[in-house]
Amino acid sequence: MTAHIAALRRDEDDVDPFSGIAQRLGGLGVEIADLSGIVADLSAIGVRQGRSAGAAMAAAEQMTRTTASLSRSMQSSRDSAAETRTILGQSAAAVSSVVDRTAATMETLSDSATTFMTSLTAVDGTLRNVQSASAAIELVARETKLLALNASVEAARAGDAGRGFAVIAVSVKELADQVQRFSAQNAQHLATLTATLSNLMRASEENAGAARQAIVEAAAAGEASKTLHRLVDSVGTLVDGIDAMTAPVEQSVTAFAGVEAELKHLVETVGSAQAMLGTAKARSDSILDISEDSMRFVAESGVETPDTPIIDLVKHKAAEIGAAFERAVASGQIGMAQLFDDAYRPVAGSDPAQVMTGFVPLTDRVLPPIQEPVLAFDRRIVFCAAVDRNGFLPTHNLKYNQPQGADPLWNAANCRNRRMFNDRTDLGAGRNTHPFLLQTYRRDMGGGVFALMKDCSAPIFVRGRHWGGLRIAFEV
């Protein structure tokens, strides 16, 4: 602003008072436009900051809830682990007691089975001795029976002299028969007893083996009992670890609650700043509108300003476009409904998005011969293009009217035709019905660099109906 004021003061003696006022208003408009752009940037930054602060607060709230949930889960886990430790401790003690008693019982059973097996072995030896004696008795009985038979034969030969001996021989034979019968019965009983004893010995051996296996398993159970005790100790360590972690988690809950409160305050502060920036933006736009109205008033009063040639040019070219549209309607090239078509149809695959309407073929034929020569009128002119009342730009200057390619960034800079432009400047130019409108705005050059521009526009009428406006944008 200082540079513009200094320039105006240097030229103050070279212009008439009204021209000086116009120059001052022009400079003021430029500075206000710059200020309005800066306020808009700050407002956009405030919006982004508000979103970031809101997102941070939401994240802090979520972290608070998560940490609180973690604290509750840890307490629940601690209680469960403590209960588990108690139950396992009781179970380990009970299991250890049972295992110890079982091991003692198994050892006693093993000793008893071994002793019983030793006794059975001794009985088996005695039984074998009895079998040997029984066999010897049976042999004696057979030999006695044979001897009695021989005695009977000799007694018979002796006649009456051997009759008494014969009686003795018969008695001896009967005794031998009885001994043989008893010996046979005894042998059967011994055989049965031997079989029974064999079964007992096999069962005793199996019992002894089972007892020995039970002792081994009891030892394994003892190891399991020790493992269970170690598990109890591990659960105890886990409980201690959870107890140690609880304090930091509780501290985190408190800290996150504090962060959440600070972020909430920050969001409120950013919201307040955003509201104030919005108010400042509205006020600066209002001041800019007043400045632009003042410039239009000065220009319409006949005062010559540096922008007067471009104002006259845009008014003349807008009237020329209106006349060309009227001739197209009169000749039947296009109907009024098609010329004022606002059913914007998207162009598939376009990026940035382009749209089509019924009047684009006509503007592609009619507008270039009118718009292109304007670029050579003044070296400050950047573009000349017509927009309809909704900010739709159907046909741009040829250098900005390129077919779209695969790069959206290149398209944005070189394919500006068939695009909707609905910011303040674009809509102002399309909807203005005054003889002309001179606006000042900042043009984004990329990389955070902005250039101050002026946009001079004049309305386009077709048979008394407002179609849109012709824009001439030029550097300040």
C-alpha cells in the first residue's frame, strides 16, 4: 500500500484532481483486494487449524477412552490373575498332598506285591517237593503192590503152609491199592494247586509291574505338582507386574484428560479466531465492493483513469458478442432455450471436471474471432473470455483451450475451457448487469505465490435477456 500511495503522490501534480481521486481509489482497491486475499488465506488456515485441532481433540478423547478401558482391563486381569493364583495355590497344595500319599501307597503296594511274590515262590518250591514226595509214594505203592502179588503167587505154591502168608500178601496188596488211589488223588490236587499257584504268580508279577509303573507315574505326578507350583509363582509374578503397570496407566489417563481439556480450549480458541476471520473477510469484501462501486462511479462520471481504455474495450466487445448471439438466433443456428441452457452435463474422464451445454458448439465458433484480438490490445492483458451467469466458461483463449491430457496439473493450467468458475470474481462478472464491473483479486500462481490482478467485465445481453459477461483480466 505504501508503494502505491508514494506513486500516487509523485504523480499528484501531473493529473487533474478527479483523475488523482480515481488513481487513489484504484490503488486503494488493489490494496483492499490484497488484504481481502490475505484474510481469506488466514481464514482458510484457520479452518484447517480448526479441523486439525478437532481431529487432535477427537484422537485425545479416543486415547483417553482407550487408556481408561486399558486401566479397567488391567484391573480386571489383575483380579482374575490373583483369583487364579489363589485357586492354583490351593489346587497345587491339594494335588501335592494327594500325589505324596499316592506315592507312599504305591511304594507300600509295591513292597507288598514283592513280598507276596517272594512268598509264592517259596510255596512253589515246597509244592514241588510235595509233588516229588507224592511221586515217590506212588512208586513205593506200585512196588509194594507188585511185591504183594509175588507173595501171593509164592503162597499159593506153598499150599497149606503158605496160607497165612497169603492173607498177609492180600492185606499188603489192599494197602498198596489204597495208597496208590490216595497218591493219584493227591497228584490231581497238587496239579490243581500248581495251576492255581502259577496263576497267582503271574498275577503277582503283573501287580508288581503295575506297582512299579505306578511309582514311576507317581514320580511324574510329583514333577507335575512341582510345575503347578511354579505356575502359581508365575501367576504371582504376573499379578505383581500388573500392579506395577497400573500406576503409569492411571497417570496416562490423568495426563490424557489434561491434554483433552487443553485441546478443547484450543478448538474453542481456533473457532473464535475463525469466526473473527470470517467477519474480517466479510468486512474486507464489503469494503472491496465499496471500492469497486466507487471506481465504477468515477469511471461512469467521465473521469479518465488508467483503466478507462480497457473498460471501453470490454463494453464494446461484450456488445459485439451479444450481437453475434442474436444473429445466430435470428438465422436459426441456435434457439434461445439452447443458448440459455444451464443443464451442465459432465464430460466423462475429465480432470479437472469439464461440462457441456447446448451452446458450446456455437461459442467455439463465434467467440475466438472476438476474444483473441483483445490479447494484443495491451501487454498487461492475461486473458479475455466470456462466462455465462453461473460462471461457466465454455470457450477460452486458444492458449488455454487445449484438449485435456493425462496430467491433471497440466490440464488445470492449459485446459480452462468448459469449466465452472464460481468464486467471487467469476460469479461477479457473470451476474453483473451494470455497464461494467471492475474487480481486483489475487491470482494464485502456485507455490504460495500470488499476483494482484484486475478483472474488467461487461454484461452480455441477447434480445434484452442477460446471458452472462465478458471478462478481461489484466495485471495491476
